[in-house]
Amino acid sequence: MTAALRQSYAPGAGTMPGDASSSRRRVVVLIVGLPSLLPAPAYRIRGRDGVSCRPQFVWRCSTMSADADYSPAFYARHAQRYAEVAHNFIQSVYDNVSHPGLRDDTSLIDRMMELVPAGSRGLDAGCGGGARDVFLYWQKGYDIYGVDAIEENIAEALRLHPEIAGRVSVTDLREPLGYPDASFDFILCNAVIQHIDPETALGVTLPEFARLLKKGGVLQLMFKIGRGIATVYDRHYGEDRTFQLYDVDEVLALLADLGLDVIPEEGVKLGGVIYFTDPKPMEHCVLFARKVV
């Protein structure tokens, strides 16, 4: 999976993330909890251009507001732009990467295709506007399906890729999924649980993935790391976006309890817990975990 594939796949023109024309960033981190019990924040976020910006921290003793970016309204409003950003890999090149093998999203696709052969049955849980990865895996011979909670995202997928009609559908990951146990050889969930409250993500969504995976199946999970919630200006959408952060150790402990073991690094092949910063910039991690029970 190379730049040539990205160029041949992209349905519309877009600016790649290396573009030097970045606007001034405003970062706000919202931490849920009592201010008196939380340490004073003291770190900086480094942008793609190498310039540090100090986040503005705001204590908020509540859950995410109704206009947070995971609300249906944001994605319904931006479904076409979301598809353009994804299909042109605009936000898919990473900085401060802990593993030299991770360049961008195509590195993750290549690694999953090493772990599970063509013909395997997969689920893209939260496939997003245009269902980019469903189409890419389908092109490579995988029996893949995609679900997303936003009707407009699925409509955009059908508009761009009518070939995958019947493979994408509207489904809410906050609810149990309507598939039998052990339905899939692999599941993708990339930058999705950041739109789900922790109680639901850890109590419903991730356990459902474990239920749906066959023994030996692989989960690819990417999420924004930290605690509480964070708001950052996203220049590719021209507005602030709010995300739920997740503690890495807490997620790893849950995966272990669910019978999912993180696949270790194998030489230059991706493995372990890989950390990186996206173009917004926000810190993430990504991992591959195999179901062992």
C-alpha cells in the first residue's frame, strides 16, 4: 500500500498533511473532575511544523456537551468533507511516532493484511464518511463490512462506492451489535471510541468486539490518549472539535480481561502499543490484539 495507491484511490482533490500552510492552533483540554483533586497541567503540544503551543486547560465538572463533535449533528453536517479528508489521507500522516514502521494509515492497512489473509471476514466498526477502508479491503479481496452511526456517512459511502452496497449499514456502536458470536476474523476500530463515553465504550463496545472475533482473530484499535475530554481547533474542518480521551493502561487491562493479547513488535513489523501525534495535533496510540480464548 503506497502513495500511488492513495493517489489512485482518492475521489477528489485535497491537501496532503505535509502542507506547510497551517493556521494558528488553539488547543483546549477539558478534564472531567474536581479541580482540587487534579494536578496542575504543565506540558506543551508540539505541532507538525515543530512549533510548540501551550494548551489552554479548562476544568469542567460534567460530561461532554451536546454539541461535542461526536454528536450526530457534526458528522451529518460534515459527512462529505469527512470523506474527502479520509480518502485523500489528509489527517493520516503522523509525527512523534514510537515505531519506525508507522508512516500513515497505509502502514496499518499493510500490517493487518499481513496478519489476516485475503478472503478473511472483517468489520470496520465506525467506518466513517465514505467508508474508505471498507472499499480498500474489499478491493484487495477481503469479505469486509462497515458500520457507522451516522446515516449521512453511509450515504456518502454509497455515493462514492456503489460497489460496496450491502456491505455498509447504519449501526450504533453504543448498543450490542446484531451479529452472532465469532462472526469476524478481524475488526478495525480507528479513532472511534473517542466519540463514545467511557462507560459505554469499556462496558459495551469493546466487549462486543471480543464477542464478535473468532479465536485467533485480530482487533486493530486506535484511540486518543489521556484522561477526561479535550477540545482542539481542527483546521481541516474550520471549527473546534471535542474528543473523549482514554487511559492506555485501563484499555489494555480490559482487553486482557476480554481475552485479547496485544501482538508484540516483530522486528520492523508493527506491534506493541504504538504512540503518535496526529496533525491537529493530538496524541494517540494504536495496537493490534489477537483473541486467544
